[in-house]
Amino acid sequence: MTSFDSSPSLTAWRTLLALAVVFVMLATTGWTALQQHGENGTARARALSAWDKGRIGALDLPDPGSSPQRLAAFFASLTAAQRVALADRYPLVVGNLNGAPLTLRYRANRLAVIQARDVERERTHDSRLSFDGRQQAALRMHRFESMANSDRHILAFDPTGNGRAAEVFGDLGTAQRVSVVVPGSDTNLLTFERTDRSFSAPVGMARSLYDAEREASPGTRTAVIAWADYTAPDGFGVDAAIGKLASDGAVRLNALTAALPGDSRVSLFCHSYGSVVCGIAARRLPARVTDVAVAGSPGMRVDSAGQLGTGVRVWAMRDQDDWIQDVPHLEVVGFGHGADPVTPDFGARVLSARGAVGHSGYFEPGTDSLRNFADIGVGSYRDTVCADDGDACRSGISGAEVI
């Protein structure tokens, strides 16, 4: 277990180091935040433009930015054939509409993924592209081929730029407990799933958590979402040190949690930069979100759990070999993400991460970290293992809260 020294000398050293890191990043990387999602001419932009001009029968199509309730009412007013027609005609729009029926979104996204796969297949033979460009197209083609499998439930998909996606494990429509995995930096369509180190990618994380939750509470209906539906930073640069991409991601995360079907309780599991997203989203989370658990966090843009402005339980963990512990947990002129969530002063419930080797091992089967996540996900709070092997992280929680 890592010890936490909060002495003035260490704080001063960390401040100087943080400033040095800021200046190095400014000198060497510049501002690299992706802007592709607002560009004209992309497949997504063309789809939205066509939707804006479209109709179904005598009805105008609603604004894609409408509330989930408004969109749900619109789709409920259509016949089954009309709903399918819209999904088939505008897959990149319907597949990303919070409020559209789940099965319709799955259908639309599978079609959108197949269309994106076919585009990349053509690009692999495009002589105007460089060799590297054709190789990149081949990688994307194979990724989309995997995502297009009929047994996968893609909840969101956008191939623009590095891309965004979300996938569901379990029956989201009937789940009593829903867990949302929010990954960190270097998350994009090519890293959405991996063959090697599979549990370090969003799909592997979510699948591992889903299996662990079913083992922890076989009688609880659970669903887990691999949520990579935001633009994450690439590598260690300015984007990773500031909150702009996290703020944009928080808006999307809040929209997702507000639009989930049914009355399930929801837990967020936020890894690395994903914990910055969750920290910013916390103030506007709907009441159905009961828990936010962070692992390998660089900070949550606040000095304490109380400043998150939410009544949810806040949990934190960090493996003793995680390099993130050496990153200054400070905020200096907008750079850095604030206090370390595993320190006592922050006020989170600190959990054991025993067995989770390094920064990417928190969802590995057999680890305390995964078992703790699963217990939180199904509401078995009294079964969690605290970082100090005591019961401090369970204080104030009476009994299991499995639905």
C-alpha cells in the first residue's frame, strides 16, 4: 500500500514539478484536441443534414438534440415499419439518439458499422493514400468487421476522426443495476477492443466486469456499458493535462445516464482520465446514479469528494505499482486535475486494488480491484475489501443493497 506524505516540502516539490511538466508540454506538443466531430463533410455530418431535411409520412423528424423523453415519444408514435425505415435510412443518426428504442439503436449501429467497414475496405485499395494510410484503413476495416458481429449490441457509433463507440453487455432494458465503464486517454475505435491485453481496453473491461457481477450476485439482473462515446486525449500531452475534453465528455456522459431505460440504479467505473470526466459530470448526474468509483486517477478536478456536488458514494483505488502516483495531483493555472482521490483528505472510500499490476490492470480477473468493482456494481457494499484491510471504506453502509 502506497504511503501518502502531505508535508509542505513534498507539496512544494510537486508544485514545481507540475509547472515544469506544463512548460515542457507547451513547448513540445501544443494544443492537439480533436476537432473532427464538428467538421463538415463527414459521414456523420451528412447524415445529420439529411435527417434535418427528412420526413416520415406526414411528420417532420425531431431535432437530434431533443430530450430523450421527446425522442422516445416520437418513436412511440410510429409504426414498427416506420421505425425500421428510419434506422435503415439514417443509421448514424438513429443509432446515437438517446431516447430511441434500444433494439432500434442496435440495428442502426450495426448497419452504420457495416457501412463504415465498406468505406475502409475501399480505402485499402486507394492509390491516393500513402502506404501508412492504407494500413490504417485496413486496421479500421478489421475493427469494424468485429463490431458488426450480430451478437454485439453497439449502443453508439461514430467513425468520424478517431471515432467513438459504446457497447452493452447484458439486457440494458430489464437490468436492475447498470454499470458504466468510462475509460481514459488513448481511447478510440482502434483501441476500443484488443486481442492482447484485452482487459485494458473498454470492451474487455466491460465484459470482465459483467462476468464478475454475475458471479458476485447471480440473481441480480445486470448490464454493463463499455462507454467510449467521448473524444479522449491522445497520449501524454496538453489535452491530457487540462479539462476541455473531459468537460465535453461529461456532457455526453450526463446525457447517457439521464436517458437509460427503466429505473435501474447506475454505477460509474472511471479509469485514469475517465475519472476526470466523471468528476466533472458528478454535479449533474441524475439521482439514479448511486456510486462513482475511480481507479488510477490523475484527479477529479476538485480538492475533495465533497466538492463534487453530488450525493453519490465516491470510491477510489490505486495499485501500488501504478505510475499515476508519480504524476503531481495538483491544479496549476488550469493544468492538472486536482487532489489525489486515494489520499485521506480527499474523503473517498479507498478500496484495495491488490493484484492489479500497473496502470491498466484494474479489470483483470482475480484481482481485488475487479471484485470490488463487481460488489459495488451489484450493491453488495459490505463485501468490498478496503485498502487498509479494515472496514473504513464501508463505514455508514448498513448491509447489502442488492435490488
